Amino acid sequence: MRSLGPSDLAVVEAMTRREVSLLPNRQIVGEGEIGLGLYMLTEGWAFRYRQVGERGRQIVDFLLPGEIIGLQASLLGVLEHSVRSLTSVRLKSYDPRLIAEAFEKSPALALRFARYVSAEAARSDALISAIGCCDAVQRLAFLMFSLYQRQSRNRVVDPRNCPFPLRRQHLADALGLTGAHVNRTINRLKSDGVVSINGRQLAIHDLPRLSELAGFAA
Amino acid sequence: MRSLGPSDLAVVEAMTRREVSLLPNRQIVGEGEIGLGLYMLTEGWAFRYRQVGERGRQIVDFLLPGEIIGLQASLLGVLEHSVRSLTSVRLKSYDPRLIAEAFEKSPALALRFARYVSAEAARSDALISAIGCCDAVQRLAFLMFSLYQRQSRNRVVDPRNCPFPLRRQHLADALGLTGAHVNRTINRLKSDGVVSINGRQLAIHDLPRLSELAGFAA
DNA sequence: CGTGGGCTTGATAGTCCTCAAGTCGGGTGG
DNA sequence: CCACCCGACTTGAGGACTATCAAGCCCACG
């Protein structure tokens, strides 16, 4: 993707508001919010989710540093999901009118936004496939591999020591499983020598195997 | 959404190619394709899906008349899924460069495309939630209700006689179930007086109940 | 040191899958 | 017009996978 020109950046600058920090597990945007929020996650992880019924929570995507929060909502004008911080995070806040402004004045920026939304959609589609067609081992492998790969795009990541701040319950809520079963499945992956989790780090012992289980053709 | 101006339509006109008809269950775009296709579905239904492993097929979305095929692929430049006709269809074909052209010359059109992709993404997210958190009855209710509602947006649809060209296997592949279990579940919905399927028509006997089961707050 | 949340583990049950056989209906050719 | 045929639908029995519930453990934290 081409980088943006000075005029594109000026559009962004004009709409930048302030920067805030949040503790883990705080609501960033949600169904209770007034108006639409538009943010960039400058540090830390977050996740997008939907409340299902009274007790069910479906995590739809994880958000990594550098990614945008609230783009879909700003485009559609309605809030179909909520976003929470997973770790401590730092957010840059923008005026949601930035979107409309970009489409009017900065085609390169608008195209970026559109591609960003498409990429999110592609991730959603991949998650649907994993949940719809795969068993617990494959689902976990899929999520672990995806998150490893997404982190690898921005910087070099040691597969044996990969940041992985998700708790069992996050994995469960993202993959349509229960915390208990996620745990059992992680044990199996560990005893099979594929991956292990220590604290908030993921250690990938057999990357080819993981990617194969994840459904990314070996 | 505001309607497009004459200059927007001119951009579309210039990129319009030809119109084609296809029989049911034909590949429209797929992993085997050369280049990216961009189409509008003028008549009939289609579905977007991903091949998972050797035998698994996950349907990610259904496409109704008036909807666009290949937008995500044209934006990202890669094909993450395939599209097939569900019924007989009629397609208008466009030059994929229409996308880039729109972003350069027609902000209103570009915004439309972006919103379209966002809406698709929102549907994907909703499907994730249904598959991840709901049992078979709720998943079926969700899909039936969604498709009824989408059709209702364009024209008046009789709930007792709603077009529904999906076979059991399509329902199964979309919802992460098997054809056999879809069938049993449909029987239960029928004996509970919620909906019934006759040929290619869906008859909704209890719309409030269906929407409640589907997770759309009663 | 007490406390609480997350993790771990076990027993049990339910949902859904697998496999397979039988039925139905629509299209085709004689 | 009827017999045939194939694909889709239907139904049943048994089994696999995962949920549910509950208890104990461990560690971080106050």
C-alpha cells in the first residue's frame, strides 16, 4: 500500500483530538455510548465483541497496536458491537467526521479506510469458517496462528516468545467454546508439542504443524 | 443514503461491460479465477463461501438481487472466498478498475462502496455470534429472520410466503450444522408453530417468536 | 496472611455428528 | 403418458465432542 501524501496527513491532523490511556477490560465503545467514537490504538490490545442474549459474549476480532477502532460504526452510523481494552491501552482519538472528510478531500486516505474495513471483513469470514467447520484444536490453532502472523507483519516476533495477552475466557468467547474446554485443548496442544502458553506469552514449538492445524495450507 | 448524481453514474456507465446469465450452482468468482471479477446481481440469489480443508464448505453470506459481488476482492486485490449462484442468476459485469476510479473521481460512489463493505462485515459479525453462541434452533431462526428482513428492505414481502431458495445443505454449511440436523431442527420449528418450509418458500407463522429466537430483541 | 480471580481437573449430560437406509419428487427418455 | 432415475429429503441408532457444574488449586494482590 502506498504511503499517504502530506495533504492526506493534514486531513488527519485537523481531526485529531486527544490521547487517552485506559486500564485493562474497560469499555472503549459500546452500545451505551453517545455518538460514535473513532480511535487509533497506539499501545496495547483490545477486542471487538457482541453481546448475545443475557450471558453470551462473542468476541469477533482482536485489535492490535496501530489498528483503528470505530471505523465500521462511523461508516454505517450505527453501533453493531462494542470494544473493550484487553490490556492497558493508549488511544488517539479522532473526530468521526474525519471519515466523511477523507472521502471528500483525500482519495488515498479514503481508499485506506475502505481497505481496512475489507481486511476486517476478511478476518471475520475466516473466523466464521474456523468456528463453523473446525474442532476445538483447530480453532485454537487458527487463532494462535492468526495473531502470531498479524504481529509478525509489523515487526519481527520470536515464535518461542510471542505476546499473547488473552485469558482462557477470551479464547473461549472468540471461538465458541467454554473456558474449561479451552483449557483442556491447550493442554493437548502442549502435550503434542505444538504450542504452550506461559503467562502472557505464547511459545510456538512447531510452527508448520500449527499453521497446518490452523487450516493455512501447510 | 443519498442517491448518486449524474457524474457518479457516468463513472459506473463507463466501466460497465456486459450482462450474463448463469444456471444454479455455478461458480461466479473463485480461487481458480484469473484476475478479479466485479459484478452486480440483477436477478436471483448467490452465496459467498470458503473452502475449509477437503470436504468442509463454510457459507459466509448470501447475496440477494441488487447486491455487489467481488467488491472485497477488488479492494484487497486478493481472493479470500468464492461465490456461487444459488438460483438461476443474471449478472451485470464491471471493470474492476471501477473501484479505483470511484475513489479518485466520485466520493459519493466511493462512500457507497465503503458502506457496502461495512454492511457485509456487520453481517459476518452477526453470523459469527450466531454460530458461536447459539444452538441449532436459534441459528436457523437467525438466518431465516435475517433473510426475511433483508428481502423486506427492498420490497414488501409476505411473511407467509417468503422466497427462500436455500436447500438443507446450504443452511447446514452456513450455520455450522449438518444437513441431517438442520432437517430435525426445521421439523421442531414447524411443530412449534414458528415457521415451515414448503418448496422454496418460507412461511413465518410467528414472526415475534422468530425474531426473539433469532436474538433480535423481541 | 487472608482473599479473590483465574486456572485446572473431574464427572456427567446434552447437543450434534456420523453413517446408513429408506422415501419422496421432479425431470427425462421411451 | 408412464416408467425410470437421480438427487434431495427424512429418519433412526449409536457415538463423538463439547457443555455444564462443581470443587480444589495457585498466584497476585492488598
